[in-house]
Amino acid sequence: MIKLQEAINIVIQNAITLDTEIVSFVDAYNRILAENVYSDIDIPPFNKSAMDGYALQKKDIDKPLKPVQIVQAGDMPIPTLHDGECVKIMTGARLPNNADYVAKIEDCISDENNNIIVKKIENKSNIRYKAEDLKKGELLLKAGTLIREQEIASLATVGKTQVKVYKQPHISIVSTGNELVEPHEKLTEYQIRNSNAYQLITQCKKIGISAVYHGILKDESEIIINQIEKIIDKSDILISTGGVSMGDFDLLPSSLKQLGFNIIFHTIAVQPGKPTLFAKKNNKFIFSLPGNPVSSFVHFETLIKPFVYKMMGYNYIPLTIYAPISSTYKRKKSERDSIIPVYYDNQKVHIIEYHGSAHLFALNNSNGFILVEAGTTEIKENTYVTVRLF
């Protein structure tokens, strides 16, 4: 049995980097850049006004100034100002070449001759200077960058309409168990609805991947072997839930061995999710998660998400915060690390009422979890803890 961090390290070390493809920048959201992107222009491309006001030469600021032009964004201003001249200018508009100050419109008045008098002078110029953000040819985005909304805007700004990104893995999902039925089906007294598959599908969707769902497999070795062999042929990653513990009908481990998979680990010293399996055959990977929904949710977040990102050329770092716990937390058993659902309210961390790995609804009231290390039986009120947000 291995520690959770060791399991994370193992899956990352086994990840392969996928090939690349070219996509339109508008379709690149949540993808990982596979090339460096350089600016094709200076940004800003010219000296521009940072606000609405009057562009002038600072040496003339103490005298009445004659307005000779109104310049809005997109207009070409006069090339140079003569002594005693100014132009009324709008935010983002290009400045005359020798203008070195923009007086805010609210800091100016007109005299009886319609000349402009600057009442208040600031230390800053109120000018955005050419290339102060980025010079032409300068690196804008590095390969390995996760493309978010702001990166889409950056690509548009430099005219990078076709981008090289890493391909996404083909992910398949199955559930196992004779007790399972689909959500639309009627239950008998010994059945439960399949929630894990739809939770996992949505977790994949959250990182931009459309996983393929292959239904429920009955607890029969022949069915499991035949179906997994077909599914994995068209997949890079297969995620299964259920059938992975030590019971008579937990048939996944033996079935995977018959299919020639190398089981890299089968148990993790953590609760929930002790019977979590990671297997590999050539460049095909299988994660077999416990059937309890909190376990499958947690280990998608801790193991599968960083693995998927690594295959796409990205080093995923989860979002964490460090904050005080709102009340003392105690537990009786401390043989293993425990993952506990919590709610962080931007000030304190609140432990959610949690009945164990089958208590799916505890996740509805949480926005993260903490890891309580083995041997720890109590965390006192106001102790600072690290919360992994999801």
C-alpha cells in the first residue's frame, strides 16, 4: 500500500505526451499550447492616450492652449503640435508625435477665447507608450500554457488565428455492478442508480474533454474482459468504477491481468478510496476507482486530472488556500490519511458533515477538501489548514 502523494507521483511519471494538432484560436479554450507565441506588433503599437482629455506638450502646460483637432480612437492625429497647441483626445487614441502629456478632461477649463487652461497637473503623463507592454518579436505565450479566456484575447491581439496545441486524450468511462441501473430506469429494492459515470463525465467536461460513456458492465469476467478489450482499443484512458476491491465479485484486477495490463498499484493508504487501481499496457491506461461516489470524485481530482493534463503537455497545480478551521475536528481512527470535504467561506474552513465515502451529498455542500494525515486525531479550532479547492 502506498501513500497518496506517491500514487500521484507514479501516475505523473507514467504519463506520455500526446501529439500535436493545429486548431483555430477560437476553439483553443482549455487546450494546451504546443508552441511559443511571439507578438507580431509592438503593443501598444503607438503612443496612445490613457484617458479622455487634452494632449499637449508639457512645456506649454502653464499657458492657454489652442485646441486644433478632436481625435477619437482610430483617427490619425496631426503629426506634431506647434507651440501653444493641444488636441482634444479620447481614450485609446493615437497622440501627436511630440505630445508628452494628457491632461484629464475634468482638470481643464475653457477661457473666454475657447482656449484650454489646465487647472491641475499630475505627476504621471496619462500616456500608454509604444511597446511598453510587449515589443514586436517578443515572447507572449510559452508552450505548455493552459489557454484560458485571457489567452484567447492575447492570441487575437497578435493575430495568431491558428495555434498548435497538444491533442486531447480519448477517455472512456464504464461502471460495473449488477446492482446498478441508469438514472432514467425504475429501481427495485436491491438496486441503485448509477451516479459515478455522470459525475466523471462532467469532471472530464470541466477540463474540456468529452468522455465517451460505455454503460454498465455486469459482474461477470467474460463480459468485463470482452468489453474492456473493445473499449480500450479506441481509448487512451479508461476510467471504471466499482469491482476493484477484495470481494468475490470484484473482478476488475483479475480481468485486467488477463488482458495483459501491468497493475502498477492497487491500494492507496487513504480514505476514502483505498482500493484504487492504476494499470498500463503499452500506451493505454486504466484507472479503476471504487464504486462509492466520494471516492471516485476525489481520485479523479487527485490522480486522473493531473495525469490527463500531463498527457496534454501541462503541469497541473491545484488551487489551494491556507486558512483557519472554524471548529475543532476530531476523528477516532487515524491509521490512514483522510480526505475530508470542507466549505471555505473566504475567511474560515468549515468541516462538512460527512458519513463516509458513500455520502455523495456531502459534496454538494463543499467546495474543497483537506488531507488529514495518518496519526492525527484532532485539529483544534483556528488551526490553519491547506484546502484544495474544486
